[in-house]
Amino acid sequence: MGKGKYWIGLIRVVSFTDEAIANLHGRLIEERFSTLSVVSRCIPDQPEGIYDDATEAKAVPKILELGTQLVEKEGVDALIVSCAADPGVEELRKRVKVPVIGAGSAAASLALSYGSRVGTLGITEETPEVMKRILGSHLVGEAKPTGVKTTLDLMKPEGKQRVFATCRSLVERSACQVIALACTGMSTIGVAKELEGETGLPVIDPVLASGFCTWFFLTR
């Protein structure tokens, strides 16, 4: 039996100064999982977030420090790393004694419950490695919007339009049965439901996927 309300630490890998944007992913989870209460924290000095190997390597030590603090000093019941690359997730699992959920692995795992042909849509040239490992031969297509380099580009006026155009091409090219969003910036712009309406396919939002997995582990 669950204890009623759980305190979740959510790590944002972009150094947002706007509190509303910094807390957005946590609010999305709280709206759908009433037993979860989310405290969001941003890593410092990464205004453009993670978008390649170098920025990921720079971010991991900060994620480890922040995650450890959230567990040891704030007493959270679980951690979510809100990035589809799952940076620092494996290392955090060795450091702390609470569930640590990565948005990428959560999205990929849930996608396989919808279909055996999965397409991914993110901001990097290739699907994040953790998602590729989980999907294996079920990954039949991957795409990134043109002109999008960082999660901040998705938040520009033309960002969502480029996501839609790329998604249509992905579906036509791959004949996928389900789409896994491979960047949590897609959650920030709230594009999953609109893409479902556009394509007629299930679209897995990585932030909501991480919330679901967290809810499951804590309430099972």
C-alpha cells in the first residue's frame, strides 16, 4: 500500500531563470499523478541544456551533486532526471537508495507497450543511446527538426511548426506504429497530444512517461 503522498525531486538539465518554466515538468506530472508532489531543481551554468556529448559530460557531475542533495538534504522519495539521454541516471542509482527514473528510458520502455515499430523524434542527429539500447531492432526511424539544435529552439515561435513537419516525414518514411519523443523539450512545448491528432498514432511524452514510472515504483 502506498503512503498517500510522495515527494519527488525532478532535475532540469537547463539552467532556467524563469521559475514557471523551471517548474513546468513537475506541474505536468502533478496534474496527472495526484499522489506525487514534485520539487524541481535546475543544474547551474547550462543555459542551453544538453544537446551533444560535450554538454552532457559537463552536466553529469552537476546532476550527481544535485540528485544527492535532493535525497540526503530534502528527503525526496524518488528522483527524475528530466532529459531523454538519462545523463547521470546509472551513477545516481549507485549513490542513492531511492528510485531514479530517466525520461529517455521511461519513454522508450512505454513505447514498446504500444507497438513493435517505434519512431523517435528529438533534437540530436541520433536517438539518445539509452533509448536505442532499449528499443533495439524496434527502432525503425529517427528524426530531428531542421534548424533545431537545443531545447531552447523548440520554444521559439517556429519550433513547434518544425516539429510537426518533421514528424509527418518520420511517419511516412518509417511506417512506425508509435512515436517516442526523444527530448523533454517536446514536453515543454506540449506537443504530444497535437502530434497524436496529426498522425493518428500514440505519442509518448517523456516527462509524463517518467512520472508514470515513478508513480508505479512508489505505489505498487
